Amino acid sequence: MFNFKDVYLTDYFIVAGPLEKEHDVKKCDMYIDDYYFGEKTVEDAEIKMQRTVLNNLVNSNTELIIGGDLTNQLTALGSSTINKNIPVLGIYSACATMSASFLTLAGFIQGKFIREGIFLTSSHNLAAEKQFRFPVEYGAPKPYRSTFTATAAVGIKLSKTSSKIKVVNGLLGKVIDSYVKDVHNMGAIMAPGAATTLVDYLNQSKTEVKDYDLIITGDLGSTGSEIFKEILKKEHNIKINNHLDAGAIFYKDFEYAGASGPAVLPLILVTRIFNNKKYKKILCLATGSLHSPVLVNQKHSVPTICHAIYLEVV
Amino acid sequence: MNKKEYLKLVKKFTPKEKKLKNAFNAFLMGGTLGFIADGLKCLIVKWAHIPIKEATTWVLIIYIFLASLFTGLGFFDKLVMKFKCGLIVPITGFAHSITSSALDYKNDGLITGLGGYLFRLAGCILLYGIIAAFFLAILKVIIYV
């Protein structure tokens, strides 16, 4: 458990894709109407999305950029930060990359190594599909339990300077074996990770579920959310009424379980939660499935991880 | 929770696929494709005076061309998602898999991209198709000779 004393969330910038615009993710700073964003390839489009975010956030006070995405070798981050003249640290925890980079950056600020930094996560549906699944134009039938990678790049600035949103504490999660080998069922893969981290967090912080206004999970989707609640009820006797899954909000008319990707949770946090006066004490559980296509082909089950961050909105 | 218990729980909460509806859709689409193909073949034989055996090849070429064109135009994947095996099992599925791979990797170099990945999906159809054909041919020889 890491306690932060003076780490604040001061600014953010979001670039979201065309489907996100259609599916009720309003109030983003910028939308792209075309998956290629004026570039030749989808990889270049993701790089340009990240670069747009950075161009709008980086200033002379920025001392560090931490981030990650879903592409191999963190392709997008590696190229979007070229010639920015700022130290960069790449992190990968699949869809939990958001909370992993959040906690790392908060640690740097709390440790007084830096005063201000940015963390950045992105995912591009077509780039991720190409890498993890099938070619983009291939109409591989998707089952109802599958999730759809969102297209968005989100940059968030953390600083010592006080602001409305305070980062109170956080917990880095442990890697759990989900026993699930079905890569379509990302919700079932990530649910045990989310439940384990939540229980660990509650034990270590000596709090209860009802102490929070909202417990928001990353991208469990509708299937994963139900499994998550069932694990908590069956295993730990915890009943959870203030839960919301960021991924399950998206793409309801698609007959999928929801959205996935490292940008889903920050997207919903920034556009829906922070400006809602109902939510003051927010516990974020960004879940990640550490899915390696190679190991899945070799009949391994998929491990999962989840990191927790507790934020207070004043 | 142990492995067995958890997988049981996952099964309970995972939404079921509508298999019967999918099979019906695929049956309908596959049947329609076959019906049109046969009609087309008759027309080609009648109007172009091409022998039946060659007319079959012409129908296949037309199907491959249309599936590739529609993939390139960007709406064939939606049809495949809807009709599933009705479009995947016929030759349209084969053309679709190759064209979609080609579109994905066209910017990654002629050798390292296009050449290496063109048969990413269709490669297994070729491999196992040829192996199956080999054994079936042996079987045919044993039965008929």
C-alpha cells in the first residue's frame, strides 16, 4: 500500500475515436473521424493520437513521461515521444497499464524526484486487432462474451501543485492465474484479479466497500462484472452495490460484453466521473489480462493483474 | 476458489451463443450462394457457349473477385460476421481471408509484410486441404482400381 501526501491530478487531454463519439463518450477534447487520422497506417495513427495528447499537455514544467499501449515493443509510445526532450519510461500491464503508470508517476512525485509529470495510455482498435487477433477487414465472428478494443489516447498530468482531485493512495496488484484459456472471455480472465486486489486493498486500508462512493473497474465488461461480483459474494462475503464497470458502458448495441483497452478507464473517469458531484471518493481498479498470443497457442491459461488507486475529489 | 470451481462459475455467467440461429443464417446464406452459382453457371453455358466444366471455373472466379472487392470496399467483414460459415466455408471465405491479410500488411514491405503474411489465415486451409486431398486420392485409388 502506497500512501501519497501531496500528489494531485491537475490536467488531462483525451483524443477519442469515431465509435467512442457515437457511443456516448462525450466531452472528450478531440475526436478523430477516421481510424487513420490522416496517416498511412493504423500504427502511425496511434502514434499521432499520442503525439496530439502530448503536444497539448507537455510544457516546460514536465519532467517525466510514463506510459504504455497495447502494441508490441510499445511501438506507439516509442515513436510519439521522439524529440520531446523529456525522459520517458515505458510500462506494460495490458489494460492495467493506466494504473501501473499512474502509481509509478505518483511514486516519483511523492519521493520528491520530480514535481510534475504526465502519464499516457492509448489503444487503437485496428492496431490491437491486427496484433492480437485477425486482420482488420477479416470478419471473424465475435461471441457475445468478447470485448472490443476502444480507440483513444488519454494523457493525465500529476503534480505537486494542489487541485480538485487528490491522489490518496494505491496498491500494486499481484499476478493471478485465471485458469481461463478462452481469449474471447477477457471479463472472466480479469475478474479474479480485480477481486483479489480489491480484497487486498480493503484489508490493508482497513476500509469497507461502503466507505467509497464508487468502485470503478477497468474493462471487465458485462460478463466479467457479473463474475467479479459473484467471486466477492461467494469467496469473501462482500456485497457490492456501488460498482461500475467502465468497459460495460460502451458499445451496448454491438452485442458484445463491452470495451477493453488501457484507455477505457481514464476515458470514463475523466469524462463521466470527475464532473459528477455524486462521486467524491473513487476507488479505481484497472484490470489487465496479461495475454500473450504465443502462450495461448501453447495452451497456457491467461494470467491477470489489477492495480488499485484511490482518488478523492474535493 | 480452485480451478474447477472457478471455471464452473465462468461457464454459468458467460452468455450463450445462439447456435441454432447462427446455423440457420449460415445454411440460408450458403444455400443462396450455391443457388446463384448454379444459375450463373447455366447462364454462362447458355449464352457464352462455354462447356460446363469451364463454366464452373468462371463462376468461382466471379465469386473470388466479388468477395475480394467487397472486402476491399470494407463491408464484407460485416456480412461474414452475420452469416458466419455461410460465407466462410465457400470460396468467398478463402478470398476474404487473403484479401484482408493483404490489406493489413500492404504497408509492411513486399517480402516482410505482404509476402510473409498473405496466407496467414488461408495457409492452414491450403496445407490441410492438400493433405486431405492426398489421402482421399489414395482412398479413391484403392476403392476403384
